[in-house]
Amino acid sequence: MSEQAEKLLSEALKLPTSERVRVAAELLASVEGEPEPDAEAAWAAEIDRRVRRVEAEGPKGDDWQDVHARIASRLRSK
């Protein structure tokens, strides 16, 4: 990282949390570029599709307690 970037980061880290979040979001947005024009509509359609599937078929997946226990077990075995 350049000296200028290091200085900027150091100053940014002194900001209150809410301002750091805003700065981080703006920086990320500048790297990612503009969203696709139809992206929001596509996400809304996908969410609607998933909601309809859950309403029709019921939820799928594992119980959170089971998932948590599996993860904890894997972490203990490492």
C-alpha cells in the first residue's frame, strides 16, 4: 500500500463507526461499478420465486442446531 493510502486509512480508522461504514460502502461501490440496470428487478423476482417455493413445498435444509453441532465438531477435530 502506498504511503498516501496508509495515511488515508489511518485517518479513516479514526472516524466513528457509522462514518467508517459509509466510507467503506462508497469505496466498494466505486470498485464494483454501477449495478446492472435490471439487477434490482432480477433480485426481486428471485426472492419472490424462493418465497413461493417455500410456501408450496415447505422449508428445506437442516435444523440450525444440527448445523451448529456439525460445524463445532469439525472445528474441534482440527
